[in-house]
Amino acid sequence: MLGRTMITGRRTNVQWLSNETMQLPDNVTLAAKKRGRLFLLSAEDYFFIAMNAFPWHCVPSDLVIARPGYDNFFVATALMNNVSVVDATDTLLAVHMTDREGNLAGSKNRDMLFNKRLIGRFNYHRGMTSSAQFATLVARNNTDNTEYVFVRRRVRKARQSLNEKVRKPLATSNKKLS
């Protein structure tokens, strides 16, 4: 059971062509498949969570959305407060139509460091999509040709601390030292 849950994920950047219309969902999906690029692990683009399931009291009231750091802070705050986080990047297509401003427009504003100054010292890597304990995947039922989305727990490899380095035994030789 996941309990309180946040769903988040990365976007796919698609260069917008001025002569292109993107009014139908199939057109958007096709453009993303043809020329889209998945954006950074550190850039979450959407969040789904029940209003009463997130520890909003931990978020500064003047945190600015679409400025560097807010997304990582949201995810890390959820994780640190026992909210299950699901990365839906592999099953939910979120398209960002990239225009002349590019993909890092939020980093080009004069107040781009506002969130980082507000939050203070913080390990932003703790709030990346790769930090989510769960991820979604699609499975096909070959009997009736339907697709299902599943949530699976991510398996994490244990990291060795510096004190636990694996040491190779020294090579031995049959030669006598003289």
C-alpha cells in the first residue's frame, strides 16, 4: 500500500515549428515520438497529490513555481515526510513545446536564485525523479490486447561506504624471496 502518494515526472521537449498545429492529442504524441527529447533528471514538470496528503507546512509560502529548485524541493520534502513518490515519466507523456526562449527560461530571469536563497542549504539531488521509490510501467495483456499501467518499487543498489571497500587479495607467488 502506497499511502500518501505524490506522482511526478519529467517532460519531453519538442521544438515547436511555427507552421505546425498541435491541436489534436495524436499530433502532439507523434511530434514527441519523432523529435522529442526527455529533459533532465533534475527537472520534474508535473505533480499530482491530494491537497491534504502533502506537508504544505514545510513549503515556504513565497516559493516561486517555474524557478530553479522548486521541483526538487517538492519531491525531497515529500520523501522526507513519508510520502510515497512515483515517477510516471515512462507512462505519462508531458510535452513542452520549446520556442525561441529555449528549455531553461526559468533560469534566465533576474530572480532565478530566489528559491535557492529562500530554501537555503539543501541537497537538490534528494529531489530528482531518480529519487522516487516507485516508478510506473506499461504491461500488455496479450489475451485481450489491453494495456495496463503498474506501479513497481524501484530496486536500489546499496552503496559501499569508504570504510567498506572491497579489497582484492594480494597476488601470491611460489617464488622464494631472497
